[in-house]
Amino acid sequence: MFTTDLYTINIGPQHPSTHGGLHVEALMDGEVVKDAIVHLGYVHRSVEKIAESRTYTQFIPYASRLDYLASNLPTLGYAQAVEKLMGLSVPERAEYIRIIMAELSRIASHMLFIGSLAVDLGATTGLVYCLRDRERIMNMLEMTSGQRLIASYMRFGGVSADLPEEFFPAVQSFLNDLPGMIDEYNGLITGNEILQARCRGIGILSPEDAIDYGVTGPNLRASGIAYDLRRADPYGVYGRFKFEIPTGQRGDCLDRLTVRIKEIEQSGSIIRQALETMPDGEIQAKAPKVLKPAKGKEVYHRIESAKGELGYYLVSDGTDKPFRLHVRAPSFVNLMVLPLISRGGKLQDIIANIATLDPVLGESDR
Amino acid sequence: MNAVNSDAIIEKLRTIAGNKAEIVLDAFFTYIKVSPDDLLTLMQLLRDQLGMNYLANMTGVDQGEEFELVYHLYAIPDNQQKLVVKTRVSRDLAELPSISSIYPTADWQEREVWDLMGVSFSRHPNLVRVLLPEDFTGHPLRKDFKKEA
């Protein structure tokens, strides 16, 4: 028997396909991946330690910077966790505004996912179309919060400002154009023969492994499990909206792409319903300026972020600063299956696997 | 569905946990407090007999003399049960059995707890730092860790 020596190929940390500072050490046997070792921490800022020396309010911008591609989702989760700890309630109108902005963020994140998957697989044109459409969401975020990317828009007991007049025509025309955008993505990207060849049957994640390894979000649903926290454990007013949970059959890279495209449609439908039924009224509950939750209370609150289950574990000690804040980052946990789904494949499949697991390193490294 | 577990489940939990564990309820969760020695057995029973197949979150809290380890468990996809398992270990010992053989997702989360909080896990397959550099000394989330400007 002939044996070949294993050799190592480093992907990243400085590589466009790693979406930030992710380092994957691929152990190759000829062309076949024997193992892939993930090295994290290149953008670690220790936000959990920072949180202990900041007041509850001061942490909101840090939460925004966890998942900077969908910044309304991590701030929503954090605001709701603190509200749970304090027993604060949120005015109806603010709940609806939160959902509209959160779903817009989810669409923006998924659009960037589609575009960056295309560009990682060599189809640079695909990114242009997705960024063009995502730009309209960025403009809407700027209208509401003054910030395009890192909108620290959520407040305890509401949101920082009401939706401005010009927001409504912008979101309506965006929703009207959304089906056309999705057709375009399907025609240009999903239907592309090369992309199909690179994604179909690649990086298969079985439903059993997905649950064992704690994979959540679109990656879990692509493996065929209809589990979405907006349905399974509704927070805010999500219980009032009708939406479907798209699932895949094979759990491969192509399923992870198509599930996200279908989720964009569903998010569009949720925004439409929320706009139709949104009541008038206050956007901010009366909350104390300085929050001091009682001593020794704890709460774990989780939301369905664009990447999966985003959880905040908060422990209070009676002061205005958290005693302990832990962020359960979906990107961190989802990345754990990268070696599992990459073994036995080719080097190029690792690129597709990283892209379709959709990690955002600000969140996984914290 | 935001309500805590039904009485039937809590009754079953008492049978499973026996007299080794203390069960506490609040508005959001059912907490099971257990000693580190019984942790592995309890986790295995929760998984096998109560269908808690999904470890959502695990983390450590520095409580001075002791470290408190917190495990948030769910049953998915039906999601009717939510439990928190808590255990405490003394600061001097700071070692617990690894549950990564029961819940593979604990692998990296235990590495993170080791990295940032300095609680080690026996029989963990690969207990090395996950976020900080390998040559880093200290564990930043401990309350006595000195920050450098």
C-alpha cells in the first residue's frame, strides 16, 4: 500500500472567503480533506468582561456590534433580556416597530449571505445585485436610527425614535419589489449551473448531528427540522403573525441557500402584516433612567437572530451594572460543525461550507 | 408557551433526580441544583428519559468562593420543556466532569468556559483555549482578573 503524507493548508485568517478573521487549518490527504481545525479569536474584544464595567444602557451599542450585519437583532435580544429582568412592558406600537426593523435586518443579513456565497464561489456579479437591494434597507435603517450599519435603535421599554414619514413609502416600495429581487437571485444565483454543482450534495449536515451540535437558525432548518424560535417560543408580538417555516431536505449547501431565500419572502410577509396592523401610540414605556435590577436575579432570553438562537444570560447584583452577562452566539456554536461537514470533501468545499454556515465573526469571537 | 413546565414534568423530574437534586422554580425556568459528582448521571437521565436533547447554552459565573456552572436545556423541536441545571464547584478545585460525550455541543462551550473563566473539564477531548491566544495567562472573566489599560 502506498500512503501519502498529510499536509496543511491554511485558509485565513486574512482571506476574503472567511468573512472576517477566521482561520481554518485544513489537513489534506491529496485532494481530500482529512480534517479541518477552526481557530477563533482574531476579533475577540471580551465584550462579556466589558459589560461588567458598563451600565445596562451603555451596553446597547456593544450589543449592536455583535452581529453588525443585522444589528437590530442583537440589540432586540439584549433589550428584551433586560426588560424580562426588570419586568418592564413595552408599548404596542414599539413592539410592532421592533418587529419591522428586526425583520428588515434579517433580510439584509440574508441578502449579504446570498451575495457573499456567490462571490466566494467565483461569481462576483452576484454580489452586486444583492448589495444593490440591501442598500435600500441600509437607507431605511439610516432614516429611523441615523445609522446605516450599527443602529443602536432599541431601548429598554421601546425604541429610540418613531418611524419617520419617509420610511413608509420606502418600505412599501421595497416590499413591492421584493418578489422581483428574489426572482432575480433565483435566476442569476440559485439557478446557476456552476453554483449548483458547487453546492448540491456538499457539506451535508444530518438533522441528528445538527441537534447534537446545537446548530440553530437557517442551518438547522436546512437539515429538515422546522424549529424557529419566533414560532416555538414567541417573544414580542410574533405570536400574532402568520408565516411559514421553510425547511430543506438534504441539509447540503444548496438547501442552506434556498432556505434563506424563502425566509426573505416570509420576513417580507411579516413586515407587511405588521405595517397593516400597527397601532398608534407611545413608542417608549416609562422606564427609569438608571436601571438597577434587584440583587441575585437571573434571566436567559433567546431570540431567533439571522444566524440562529441568540441568547443572553444576565445575572444582576443590585447595582446599575450587570454582575455577569453571557452571550450565547449562534455563529460560535454553528461553526463547530465545520470540521464535521468538511471531512471527506475537497478543499473548495470548505469555502462553500464556511459561506453557507454564515458565521459573523463579531459575534462568534465576541 | 412561555409558561414553565407542567406539573407532570416536574413530578417526573423529581423521580429522575431523586433526593440528590434540589428543584427550584421561578417565572421563566425550572432550576435543578446538583452536586458536581451527580452532574453526568443527571444529564444522561435528562437526555434519555425526559427527551432534553438540546443544550442551548452553558456558561460559568464567578460567585467568589465558588464557580457556578449553568446549563440551559431544551427539548426540540416541540420545545415544551425548559430546564436549567446548576452546579457549583469550589474556586480551589475548579474542575468538573465534561458533558461533551452526552451533548457534543458542549465541546466548544466548555473550552470557552475554560478559556475565559478558568474552570477545567475532566475527560474533555481537547481542552485548549478557544478565543484567547494559547500563551495568554489568566482567565479574564474571573472577578479578580486585573485589567491592563
